[in-house]
Amino acid sequence: QVQLVESGGGLVQAGGSLRLSCAASRSIFSINAMGWYRQAPGKQRELVATLTSGGSTNYADSVKGRFTISRDNAKNTVYLQMNSLKPEDTAVYYCNAHLVRWTSTYDYWGQGTQVTVSS
């Protein structure tokens, strides 16, 4: 079991920056991948960025070059630095922990944090 708590969302003008944090209830060192997803009103949840335990990252094309995912293992926290924000980045952002144990996979989600970018 992993409990995830996001923070750092808010209202920002286009071109501004925000940093989201995701605090995990246990060590993230052994979690196979941590990620950020988002869901805008009327749309499906979509991947924003992932970071594997080995350090590999993956970004949605729409955020490449603007967003950066990172982690602090000592604090059991994953971050999403968001720069050059656009109105289309407005969504609820969710933190995800993906575990693989033998033949089973487990996904845990935070409660989400709202990001609103005004034009």
C-alpha cells in the first residue's frame, strides 16, 4: 500500500511556473515508477510524465521541454516542475505510484491537485 498526497497546485498566469509535490507514505526507492497524470474537464486522464526507479523519464509531447519530473528519495517525494504554463495545461493533476510484484501490478493514486492557468 502506498498513500500519495499532492500539493503545490494553484492559479497562475500563462507563462508562469508551478512546482507540484507528491509525498509518499513509504520509501519510493523500490517503487517501479512514479508519475504525474492530469485530467481536464470533459476529457480522459492523460499521462504527463513518468520516472522509473532506474531514472528513465517519459513525457507527453505537449509538455516536453517545459515540464520536468524529479524525485528526492530521502524525502519520499516526487516533483513536477512546470514552466511556461499554458491555459491548456489547466487540469487536476494526479500523482501515481506503479508497482510490479511478480506477475501482478498495482497502481496507487493521490487525491489530485488543481492547476489553473489563466490567459
